[in-house]
Amino acid sequence: IGPRNRIIATGHSNHEIVLWDIVRKNILFSSTDHRGEVTAIKFSPDGKFLMSGSNDGTIKIWKLEYT
């Protein structure tokens, strides 16, 4: 759950990351840039970045434009 308790990030076995706005009930962002299952997700303390890790051995840092 991101800052302000409004955004939830989920990682999936199909390599997908999804950012959900739980107030507006819509998807803000999705990506399948990882080549393996997404196993870790973390928002930066200020909510401007999302870090994701995958069992493909990669870590990605996403700049979030909605903040």
C-alpha cells in the first residue's frame, strides 16, 4: 500500500505489475517488463517511486507520475 493509503501495487506470476487506485477503483499503471514472476514490491517513503523485484534476478525502479 502506497502513501496516503490510496494506491495498491500488486505483482503477479505472469510477470505483471499493476498499480490500483482503490478510491477511484481503476488501474493507474501496468507493466510486464520483468521476465519472471514478480516477487517483491515496495514504494519509496515519499511515494514517488516503486521498486519491483523478480525471480529473473532483476530489480526495476519506476518513477510514478501520478504523485
